Amino acid sequence: MAESVRRHKRGAQVVDVGRQITLLTGACIPTVSMLPCMALMTILAREGEAMSYTPKYLGHVNIYVRNVELSHQWYADILGLHTYDYMPGRAAFLSADQEQSHEVALIQVGDEAPLQQKGQVGLNHMAWMMHSLDDLKEVYQRLKDRNVSIDHVSDHGISVGVYFRDPDGNGIEVSYELPRNEWPRTDKVFSGEGRLKGRFPGPWDEHLAPQLTATR
């Protein structure tokens, strides 16, 4: 019985299907036609585990809002985001990093849509990283000036985050994180021993006081 040979490229590696399959690990198996379907599925699953790439980064979040005009104005005012596209009654696309077409997309779903609820399955919050602790202090004061209710402030040892919600209840964090070379450890960064707290003094000290007391 004639057997065809098909080649499939994965990066710089070639997998032959036909007379034999050369796995990414270098192992060989007999002709595909001789294998039960389950065995073939197992091989393909193992092949998938050998992928050599990871995503570049998380590009954007896409969230539903009741009124895109109001939400667009709110995100631009509170966070100072740049608008790359705005479609009245439909959507808005905004970024902090202007090298990115959008980091958040606001999609209108109408005034009768149910609001985001705390504790429901789905997105807990999005986080916007500030360049410096001083920048975080500035946005904290802006929240106060705009009467935006602050849910809480958390000292994570390597970072400090201010948590609040947009007009539709979507969770937001603004945060400053220490450079990696200043982290006390690079594993279990949020749960391991040796985490130091109290490195981020600021106008949020009243929020952090109970946390600092609990760690002493």
C-alpha cells in the first residue's frame, strides 16, 4: 500500500507523517495507519507539550459597559488614557502605552444590562502599572478629587495596589511594582516568607495600617 509523506513545519523543526512520525523529542513511531486513534491522540497531545514559545504579553482586556460615551469619558479622565478609536453607541479603544492600538476596549451593551457583581466568576480586576510611586500618589489623589470610592489598598511586598471600580462595577487596580532586581525572592513572590511590607509610604497609609499591624 502506497504511503504519502506530508511535512508539517513547527518553527525550524519538521514532523514527518506517513512512513514514520518524528516527534519533536526525536523519537520515532511506526506508520500512522497502524496506530489506533487513541494512540495517535496521545502522540499529538505530547507533541503539543513540547511547544517552544509563549505569548509575548497580555495585549488588552475587553469589557462590557452600559454606556460607552460615559465610560469612555471616565477612563480618559481618571486614568488619562489615549483614545485610538471611538464609535459612538458601540465601542471605544484606549491605551496608556501609545505604542499599542488599545489596552482596554469598552463595548456598549445597553442601560438595562446587569452590572458587574463582586465574587462572580470572570474578571476580578484589570491592573494599570505606574512608572513610579510618585505617579501612584498622583492618581490616588485624582481618585479622591473625583470622589471615586476606593475599595482597598494592598501592600504586596513587591508592589502596592489601589483598588476601585468603574461606573459599571468593573474592578480596577492602579499599582507600582519594584524593579525585579529589588525583589527579595523570585519564587512565591506573594506567599513566601521574607516578604517585607511598609516600603510604600503614601497618602494611603490609613488603608495599610491594619495590614502592617497584622504582620507584626
